[in-house]
Amino acid sequence: MRTIIAGGGTGGHLFPGIALAEELKRRSLNNVVMFVGTKKGIEQRIIPPMGYELKTISGAGIIGGSPIQRVRGFLQFLIGFFQALWLIRSLRPNLVLGTGGYASVSVILAAWLLRVETAICEQNSIPGLTNRVLGRFVKKVFIAFEESDTFFPRQKVFFTGNPVRKEFLYQSLLPKKKGDKFTLLILGGSQGARSINQSMTECLDYMAPLRDTVEIIHQTGFQDFPWVKEAYEKKGIRAEVAPFITEMASVYERADLVISRAGAISITEILVSGKPSVLIPYPYAAYNHQEMNAKILTDKGAARMILDKDLRNNLGEMILHFINHPEELKGMGDKAKVLARPEAARAIIDHYFPEDEGDLRPRETKGGNCHL
């Protein structure tokens, strides 16, 4: 079977697609999967080494920016749309899945025009405008949060959770944490987070007395990596500092506490890993969806939240609090595990390639909500 997975730009839009590709290949090695992204996206670094074919098309933002930027964005969209038409006619896919990002729009609309089976994955609790529009064209919408079902035609919506990469499904096979050190994992998403990086380096004085009992793993993003690494070295604090972490499941396995943005994929990985977390929503996310994502977890006792504007005054104290109260961490981790939906990729692919039927064409399924 031939499937196009369209999306990327950031890890949040790319990693669900990778999880779906892994599931398709698990069902049958004869399944052909092609990724479509843009030249500027993170997919350029990640997809080719994994052995999947990647095609790039033009794409840019249309909403926001100056009038000139919007005109340029629209022209890029038109170019990308015609490129997508050519790709779809060439590959003749049985299924096109959109996971978000500029490429997703052009490819989904081109597939709809050519009457190819289409679906989108909505990762966040509050969908962006793009997916709200695409929801009118696709046959199915797979959502990660029940709260987002009101934004789409109800008969198209299926609550599956966010697809997660297979490495997270086999964490029990990973090397277990060794020693008694408290391990702090700091993430800012695939592109890093300046305010988290700054606040963490500013509160290193809090951590200095604990340098022999605490270890830190910090994903900084490429831009901030040099000065963040230098800050740890100056304070004499042991830390594994990296611009980007590829073996993410293994560092989650080691972590006692995760400090992270509240992007949908970060939250999904935290839940599947069963880890306690302090979530710091990106304040400029569309429709403030990261704060809503975080609130869903905090309301259920699975995480704590610090708003970005309050970060500098609270981060160090909260870290110390949890180091001294491990019972609270265990409670949050247990609740996170309950909220996880690790079989999301399998649930989505089941709509098209039932596992007991092998490598088949997409089956027709009746619309409807599969909320549990």
C-alpha cells in the first residue's frame, strides 16, 4: 500500500507521522510510505537517516505578518499546491495523512481534489485555524484530546490520542536508571525554549549545593546550546547538554522530573512514559492552546504548571520542592500513566489496514466517535 504522510516543520508535527509510518511498516514491509515536508523543516535532518523517502514542497505562513509576507505566503502555498498535485499523481497513494505544518495544507487539499482518501491528526486541545478548515475536507479527524471534538464535524471525529514513536512503547526494555541521583530532564521542544533556558541557568545557584545528588539532562535547541552549556560548566554542575536529543525515550526513562513546554507531543511522551512534569506553556501559541493542554493535565493531578511570565520567580523553588517530596512525584507519575493512550498509532491505522487482514487497500468505515 502507498501512503503519503504530510507534515513537519517542528517535532510536534513530524513525530506523530513517524509513529504512523512505523505502524504501517510493522503491519507489512510492503507498505510504501513517503513523507512530504518543506526544505526548512526539521524533517530534513530526521527523515532521510530513518530510511523513509522525503519529498519537499514550497510552503509558508499566510496568517499574520505584514501584507507583503501574506502575499508571499500565499504564492508559496500555490506553488506547493501544484507540487503536491504532481506528487500525488506520480505516487498514486491510497491514503494521505496530514500531521500539521505548511506542507500538510497543500497536500491534503490536493489529495481531496484528486479524490484520494484523506485524514488529519489534531494533536492539541484547541485546533489551529488550518486544521479547522481541513476538517471540512478530509474524511476522518483523529484527535488527541476529547476537548477538541467540538471544532470538527462530529461524524468525522475519532478520539485516538497522539501517535507515539515505537521507542516509547518498549521503554520496559531500556536500561534502567542507575544510582541514587535525582535526574532532571529539561525540554523546550524540538527548537528549544529561550525563557526556559534562561530561567534554568539563573537558578543553578539553587542547584549548586545538590551537585553531588542531582544530574541534569537539558535539550537547549541549536541557537542557545553554546551559552547554556557554558553556564553549567561555570557553576560546576554535572549536566548532559545537547541542542537536540534523538534517543528521547531513553532520557525519559532516566528522568525523575520533566520540565517542558506544553506542546502536544511533549505531553504525549510524558504521559506514555508515566513521568511527573512541570509544564511551561509557550505564551504565544495559537489560541493559547499550550496553556489549555497543560490545564487538562494539572486539573487531573498529572502535572504542575508555571506560566512563562512567572518562570523566573518559581522554577528553582518548585524543582527543590519536588526533590524533597518524592511522594508527590510518584503521585503525578501514576496519574500521568493513567491518562496515556500508547496505542494511538495502532488505533489510527486500524481504520485503514485492519491488522488481521495484512496489506490491504483502505477499507470504508462509517463515521462516528470512538470516545471511550
